[in-house]
Amino acid sequence: MKEVLRIAVEQTAPGINAVLEGQGIPQWKQPDERITRLAEEAVSIYRKLAAPVGMMMEISRDEFKTVFNGEGLNDDASPVAPIFQASDSLALFAVTIGEPVCKEISRLFRASDFALGSMLDSAASEGTEMTAQLLENLYHQQLQKEHRFEPGVGILRFSPGYCGWDISGQKRLFKHVRPGDIGITLNDSFLMQPLKSISGVIISGPKDIFYFEDVFSFCRDCRTHTCRERIKALMEQ
């Protein structure tokens, strides 16, 4: 059954340090007061305009195999395939923080306010990521409540466009979860609108199925390698 979740904006409002890190300023570095004020203003705008919402539905391994295979363009070495094949539970998801934030980012850039526009873009990206993480946490709690999450089990989410799962996978994912119900559409290039949206699959299973080295050809094109931190955190739980 598909579940739509309206989320309080305060649950996804990013911290100042997270916004600054999105701008390439590490926590150990003290930015000047002007930069800090810009980050604070960006978070304030986020709180006023963001409307985070998500949807989630469980899916069987056999059903997800069809979704994952998509248009047949996945990398043969994608680690997602062996992970979901060894999983216990899977759920498709989609989240967005809404169009108003995206429109404001565009407006700021059109007005040549690049500093605030860039800062708001970082705040919006972090808020979208926090919304996706919230859905992962909620699925985790659901599995625990139903006694389907035992010691030694882990949970991670994956999205088309990453880890060798081709971006065209969005097409079949959208056919199943139908995120148009929460205002997310897909264009011919498989990009989502609003831009600050995330979709994918949340996978639960034995922790050891999630470990892989970032040595694949597609890893060289990844700008963030955030999987390293997420896998490390999972293994340490």
C-alpha cells in the first residue's frame, strides 16, 4: 500500500554548518560574518517556502527487479543488483520539498544575487536529503514495529543515476510509485520536477550485503561519494 507523508518543515530545516559545508566550507573553518548571515538567511527562506512531502510503498524483490532493470541501461557491475537480490524488505520512495523553494533559487540567480541563490540552493539540497533520510528512518521504524528488523540487519537507500543504476530507471520507478500524487513529474531526460526531489528504493537486509568498495568505473564520475559515510555508519550501528 502506498503511503503519503506530509512532513513538518522544521524536521528538514538544515543547520547552518550543513549549509556552509554544501558551499565547501568545513566545520573547522570559521567563515566571516557576511557568509554566516547569508547562510542564516537561506535557512530562514527555506523554512518559509519549503513544503516537504514524501511517499513510500513496499515492493517485492521480483517486482523491484523489473523496476531496477528499467530500460536495460544499467551498468553490469552495479552493486545495487546483488544488494537487492539478498535483501529482506524493499520500499520505493519519492520525496520533494516543493516548487516554491526552487522558484526562489531561480529568481535569485536571475536577479544576479548569486551569493544568496547559491546558499539557498545548498540549504534546499540539504533539506531534500534530510527529507529522504526521514523516510528511510520511518521505514526502519515500521520494520522494527513489525518485528522485521533484527540485530545484524541494516538499511540503506539507493537512487537512479547512482551506483550504476541508470537514470532511466526513473521511468519504471515512477510507473510504480506514481509520485505525481505529491507533485513530482519526470521529463524526457528522466530529471524530476521540482528539481529538489529524490526518488529510489530503501533496502533492508543483512549488513554485510551493503558493503562494497568505490572502485567501479561509475564511481569516478561521482562527485560526493557519500555512500562511504553511509556504509560506514551502517556498519558501526
